[in-house]
Amino acid sequence: MHFWRYGLLGTFAIFSTIALAAAESLPLNQSPETSSIPLNQYALRSWNTRDGLPHNSINRITQSHEGYLWLATWEGPVRYNGRSFRIYDDTTVTKMREAGALSVDYDESSQEIVFSGPRGSVVTYRNNNWTPEIIGENFVFDTVVDYNEVRWAATAKGVYRLKEGEEPVHYTERNGLPTDFTFRLFAVSQSESHDARLYVGTRRGVAYYDEKTDSFIAIKSISQAQVRALTILSNDTIVVANDDGLFYLPPQASDFIPWPYAMKDRVTALSETSEGCLLIGTFTRGVGRLCQHSEDWLSIENGLPNSHVLDIYRDNDGTIWIGTHGGLVQLRQALFRSFTPHHGLKGAYVRSVNTDSMGRVWVGTNDGISRQTTTSNDWIAFEALKSDPKLSALSVLSLAHGKDDIVYVGSYTEGLLQLIDGKITAQLSREQGFASNEIRVVLPLEQTDLLLVGTARGLYLVRTKSGAFEVVRHYTTADGMAADFVSSVTMDSEGALWVSSTLSLTYFKPLEDHNWQPEPVELASFTGASNIFSGTFHNGRIWFATDHGMLTRSLKTNDWQWLSRRDGLPFDKTFTINFDAADNLWLGGARGILRVAKADLERWMIDNRLTIQYQLFTEVDGMVSRQLTTGGPASVVDKNGHLWFASALGAVKVDPEAVDKYSRSSPAPVIESIITDEGEIDVERRISADNTRTEFRYVALGYHMPEALQYQVRLVGYDSHWIDRGNQLETAYTALAPGEYTFMVRSRYPGGEWSPVTAVTLNKSAYFYQKPWFWFIFSLVVILLVSLAIHLRIRSLQHTKRRLQGLVQKKTQELEAMALQDTLTGLANRRSFDQQLDHEVQNSRRYNTPLSVALIDIDYFKQINDTYLHTGGDVVLKQVAELLQQLVREVDGVARWGGEEFAIIFPQTMLADAVLVLERIRVAIENLRVENFEEARITVSIGVTELTKEESSAELLKNADRALYTAKEQGRNRIVTV
């Protein structure tokens, strides 16, 4: 499945004077006060054959009452539940003459799905049953149920009326149709605005059915061209699209009126938006949205997989679905809006976002600089700065805005740049005597011409001049800094600086004339955090985002407080920190954005024993990527109070005021099937006594980000509490005892509320020997026999037992130590490791938890033996073994694999988390210095893998060994995953 994508601003057409005048009378239901964000800033997602569709042409779309989406494709009917496509291409099941489906329609009154296709095929689906009706040999393009609950079918050879219990009635040109080639049907119910009518779109215009004469009457006010789509708007205006353009019938009018202006392409599909605008699908331009005073477009350049639109459908939640020749497309509004190269950004990997005095947002990526070209809150676009060759592919690390609209850019390779009107006017780099070209932070000092510049080799105070920079002061570890590498600089209200590094924090005490005295901060005395990525000053406190959550301290008191996973955060590593106008805390990391409400933050700061309450935002909320990045700064508040964040795939924006109104409620799951040893069963059916496995399959029909939905299940009569299933869509139980069971399932989006419960009750039959009366009698007999045997043997057995227990215990301890422990390192040996691995693999499958395994090989160990003899090699092995035990958890299993190889088992650990631990191990070993062998440089190669659903322990080890081999091939002293 493709990840979230967002289109370019596209063609935002400003109408001509005539068009604007005409737009005043557009037959739309849009309120003048209503504004819409551009189509290209909707969350866009698409699927094609690579994602499970049988064909990329999605001819028609509808939705059933349960919430399933149904698609008509050239390879047959398809049902979509948000996670997978179920394809009905077996004509022996569907009763269709060919697998291809041209249309799909949902009849609400009968709850039937109706498909039509080639060779006269019309089939209805309900409750897993397919009922066919064959009408001729031609293509059936469309079906509809009219106001009298009668079904009609449009074919290449006329229209058929399909009344239950009667033979189909065939209508052709002889019955008033403009031509026999009919393509679309549309039924309008009786209302104050219109008479009840059945409209037929043909190759030569539109006709309607007249009950009195049992014939069709052509509509003269619509041109005689191929009709592609019909719809009725919420204001009761009927709209028809043919190859000449659009025509509309106002309420209580008798004749259709041409649209006030010509279409730019042939219209193929019609749908109304929730704001009252009109969505149109076209042959070559993609999707357009026509509003009272604007229009905008979405095409291939904006993210559509194909510009030929076949259908547009708005589901029960207001989500827009588009059928194209390139697959299925979803458009929806979300809390976050994302901006990528499709919107004008130069590059996708954003490291820094900032604003200028005009309120425009600037974005720095690994490929250049972009600035906002519009100031509208709804219509936002960017342009890349290309005025200088150095800007065309500049890797940006930081952005800052100074006085007189001067912009300062910190880069990765070109040092510090000064921009005026988008052009480079000054540069400070190693060529000009600067210590480093890597500029992580640029902080202008207000009401001065001074800048603080954080680099990889210290902190600089720089004076800006017209067309030049002058270095005033350079601070390094020689001046008292804890580290030279600067990752962030934060100034508090007293003029002091808090300068962070990836391994330290330095407090710069303010002196006179913009001088400071650096004083290292002992982080280890109050936190486990060491890497500080960014900081901010807010409400009299300094705040930091770190590799272990958030740190804060009041300027008045030395009351450092540390908020991390131990306090309830879902992850530790945070890259950005900011506050909105309501003092809510926003933290961004590699796994999403956290919002902590002001009241929850204040409660936690008063009592750190409380578990912090938060909201987690990811792609489900409209972010192009949940992976945020670090930069200077990587988050900013714009002039409208909106927050901007830098992510790995673009810049993301959120309106904090909309968060409390934002709802991510999940629908109650649907139990799709119950599978036993005998196959799929009905709910009413009893489970046989000899059944060994019962599997429940379920899904919540939510389409915002269905992969993010979390599930809990409980089998009443078996489970004592709710069981977390993550995003798994099936739960199986084995060897259930006889009795009644109720299976319950519920779902939610991360951070949302649990949905209502869906439940089903089943009964499992019992064998005669499983019934209570049998066990009562059997138990009495067994008790009597056992009691007699025990009475005869108890005395002799007690004596023998005491003697043998002492002997066995002694020998067992000796044998276990010999059999399961490596004598040199004291670690578990290969045999012990294999036993533990088998046990952890079983636990991982039983409880559906992750499991990672790593193999570690000491690089060039033979050289160590050759240089320091085997005695020295043994010392190295012992030191490495001791280090491994220190750096892993108690639950992790460390073993000597053989020779210079070691192995580690990481229970309940995903691959990414295991890699973090292994990286610490790799660095620690690289820094290891062995007493009496100080010149020995020890490095290790590491291969790591995560258990998949079907892997055995042997296959898991094989994959880890393959990764280790790759690490050696790639040059050693590295980690390779597989």
C-alpha cells in the first residue's frame, strides 16, 4: 500500500471577468462564508494491483450498510475492509458470464449489492449469496432501483426493466430512446422540487421514462452528446455531464440550463462535497472542484495515479473515493496538513522550519530552501530558492530570520549563509577561516547585529555586516563547554544560554557586553537523558527535548523535572519541543507528535508519580510521515498560532485550536468469519466436541488509517480480561472446554476512545465423558483407588524420596553448570542459548510479541591471538562478555556462540529497539581498552533480525548469521539487519 501522499497546489484557476460574473449564479449549495482547503492538501492515499487489487481500472464505487466499500473492476467485484481486498473473480461463485464488472450499486431497501458486466450479466449479492439475471448478450453499463423499487439496467442495446417475478422488459429507440446505446441511469424521487423520474444517459443525450405511455421522452434542452454522469445536489439541482459539458435543472424548473462556463475537459464523474462544491472527474485532467468563486484541480502531477477518472464517491464519513485507470484513490481532510515537493518544496527531508517578519514559512531540506508564496491560511504553496547555484542543492540544517528581513541559513557543507531577497549576500565557512562548515544552530540576538552560531566545533558569536560576517568570539571545551558539538542554543529571560550537544548540556552564565561564562551541567545527577536535541524557554522555565523524553527546570529554583516513558510517554526519543498559545506542550519524535494538555502537564509537574496523559498523532491524522527530524529549529509557531514540524517526508502543519474538536472515533468491528476444524461456520451453529481450534476474524471498517487501528478481544468463559491484539485481525483459541462462550472485540485509533463492542456467542458440545455426572462417578472411583495405593506405599516412598532428592539435587547442579555454561566467560553456552531461544520463540508466537536475535563477532580476532597469544585473546573474550552483560537487560539472553562469536536474545523487542541497544554495545566495545593490552583495538560486526510470523528458531538464527556475514563483507565494525 502506498504511504500518505499529497498533491501539488495544481491548477488554481482564477476565472476571467466573465467567468467570475457567471460564477455568481452557479447552481451550487455552497455558502459564501464557506472556504475549502485546496484538493492538493487533502490527505491522499492510493492503491493498485501491487496492493492487492485485481485490476487498476476502478469503474464504480459504492458502500454497503455495514461499511464495506464495493468496487467494480475489470477483473470482477471487489470488497474492501480497509486492510485487504477480497476479490470475487470466480464466475462459478458470482454467476457472472465474465469476471469483469462495469458498475456496482447498493439498494438500501433490500440491502443488496448489484453488479453488472459484459454479456448481459446482472447479479445481486446479499449474505454471501449471488443471484444472477441474464439480459441479452451486450455490455450492462449501469443499474439503478427507481422510486417504485423497480430495478433498471442500461446496456449497449437499450434499457431493461427488471421487475421481480416478471420477464425483463426491453426498451429501445422504438420506445423513445435517443439511441439504443445507453450508458447511465439515475432515479429521482418525488419532491417539492422535482417529479419522480428515471433518467437515462445515452450516447445521444438524456431521456426520461414516462409511466403513462410506458416509453421514454428525450430531453431537448440537453445536447445530443455522450452522457457520462448524473447527480442531484443537496439543493435539489440535477446535474448532467456529457461530452459537450455540464447541464443543470434547478428546482421546479422544466428545462436544463447549460453550465455558466465551458468545461476544460470531458466530464466523466460527478459528486458533491460537504461544503456544497461540485467535484468533477475528467478524461485527462484528473479531479476538479468547482466552487462559487474558485476551482482547483488534482492530477498526476499532484499525486493521482492516473488522470482518467472513472468514478467519484463520498462515503458515510465524508471521505472521497476516486476510481481511476491507475487504481483506487482516497481523499480526506485531516487535522494535520502536509507539504512536500508536490507543493513546491525543494527536497522532502525537512530539517528546519521558521518564519519571517511577513509571517511566511521557510523550509530547509537536505536539498535546498523553500519559502511560502501565499499568506492565506487555506491556500498554501511554496517556491524553491534558485537564485544562486549554491542554493540549488544545499543541505540545510538551520534557518533564522534577522532584522530587515535578512535570512540566515546554516548548512551541512557550505557553512553560514546570509540571504537578502532570496540571494546570497555573505558566507562564512572554512574557506573564510571558520572551524566548521556544519552549522546546526543560528540564533540572532534581538536589537543587535550579532548572531549565535552553533557548529560541530563550538559556539560562535558572529557580527553581521552588509555583505560580510565577522567572528567576535569562539567558545569551545577549552573555555568550559561540556562538548564542542552544538545541537541547540536556547536563551532564557535572564540572557543566559543553554547550549546542548548530543552528549551534554552547558549553561552559559551571562556577563557584560554579550559575553558568557560556560558551566557544564551534570545531567547524570537528575536524569538518564544524555542527548539533547532542542530547547525552548516558556513561562519562566527552560524545556528540552532529549533521547529520554523531556527535561524542564525553573529559572528560580534548581528543580529539574524529567518526563519520560517511565511516566507514561509512548516513546522516549523526542527531537522537537514547543508550546501553543494555550500553553499545551508539543513533543515530536521518530514515532509521531505528542500533545500534552496544559492541565495534564501541570498536574504531573505537581505530582511526578502520576501517569502523564497525552495525545499521539501519526499518519492517521494527516501527517505525511510520523518520523520527525532534528534541526534548528525543527518546529515553529507561525503568525496564526499554527504549529509547523519538520518530518522525513515534508513539512506538517496543525491548528492547535482544532485538536479538541478533532474526533478519531472508530466504528465497531465486524466479525467477518469464524473458522473451526470443519471450516467457516455460521454464528448459530454449535462447535463440535472434537474441534481443536476456533479462529475469529474481524475488522473495523474505518478508512482514515486502518493499519493504525488497535484491537482488543475477550472470550468470555475463557479470558478473564481484555487481550491486546495490536493490529492483528484474527484471534485463535485451541482446546476449548465444552460450554458457552461469547467472543467480544473492540477497536480504536491510537489515543482515541474504544469503539462499541461487537460480540457473538457460540456453544461447544461435550463428549459423554466430559459431562458432570461422568466425572463425578469417575472421580469417586479414582479417589478410592489412589487413596489405597498411597496408603500402602507412602512410608517407603517418603524415605526413598528424601535420600534420592539429596543425591539428585547435587548431581543436577553439577551437570547443569557443566552443560549450560561457558567455562571461560561464565556466559551461557550454545546449548543453553538454543534452549532459551526455542522457549522465547514459543512465547513470541503465543503472546504475539516481537523477538529479535543478534550474532556478534569480534573483528580480526585471529590477529589479536597472534599478537597477544591465546592468553590475551581469552582476556579480550572475558572483557567483551562482561561488557555485553552490563549493557543488556536482565531478561535478555547473552551467550557465547563459539570461538569469538556471541549471541543475544531480545525478548519482547522490535528490530528497531534492538538496533539501538546493539549500537550502544558496538560503540562501547570500540571504546574498550583492555588492561595490559592497551594498544589492542577491538571492534565487532553484528547481524540482527526479528522473528517473523512463520519463522522457526533455526531460520531466525540463519537470518541473523546471514546479516552478520553481510556486516563482515561490508567492512566490519557495523550492524546489519535482515
